[in-house]
Amino acid sequence: MAVDKSLLPEIGFVRLPTILAHVPVSRSLWWEGVRTGRFPKPVKLAPRVTAWRVEDVRSVILTLGRKT
């Protein structure tokens, strides 16, 4: 799976719509993966703002790319 790294920030946080643009899973499958430990846990940035560390998302993309 080739990913254009310019579409992800170097450091920081990304929200779920950005993740789903790079990882070929549905929203519900992503949340199930978070619950089971397949995908990284999110970080609460504010009461209604959930995000993931971009480094963790890159690791998921690389891992999924090796499996295909």
C-alpha cells in the first residue's frame, strides 16, 4: 500500500476522517480495532475532540502495507 507521506503531518495529531482516507477500513471497523488493540488508542484533546498521534497512524499504515 503506497502512501503519500506529504498528506500526513510530520508530527502532531490526526482525526478519524484523515485516518480513514489512508487506511482502508470503515469507521466501525476502526473503532472495533481500537477496542481490541489492533489499532492505537486515541488521545482526547478536548471533551468532544478525539485524535491519534500521527506516529501511531504511520505505524498502522506500514504494518497493513506489509500484510498485503
